[in-house]
Amino acid sequence: MNWYRALWSKLGGRPWTYILRDAWHKLEGIWIIGLVAAGAVMGHWFWELSLWFLLVFALGYIAGHLFWGKDYVPDQKDGPGEGQPEP
């Protein structure tokens, strides 16, 4: 068992990416406001640093992989076939 599986099985009961995707679809407006606010704060604090550009890119890359790319399955479980829609 890898460390991530051991951690999420105790904290949340399923992979955190699935939990975050559920939260995104249930509270999309709040997520957008929060992400814009976080971007504004980071832009204010780190505007002179080149690290800011790397941070913005990394956050966009992570968000893209968390929320897009696969079909959304509400309350998806871990493992093949569990919580998946019927073909």
C-alpha cells in the first residue's frame, strides 16, 4: 500500500481528487470566487518575483488535471468499475 492510499483511506475514505471534484461540481461559484481571490492575493504579494509565474502555471496545471480530462462521476469510488457509469 502506498503512502497516499494509506493517508486518504483514513482521511476522507476515497481519493482526494474525487472529493475535490465533487466539491467543485456542488459549489462551483464559491470555488471560482476563491480561486480568483487567491490569484489576486498572490499577484499582490509576489508581483515582482519570477516565482509567481511558476506558481500560477503550477496551480493551473494542477487544477486542469483535477477537474478536467475525465467524465465526472458523482461520489466516485476508488478502483476500476466502482462508481463508473454503465456503458
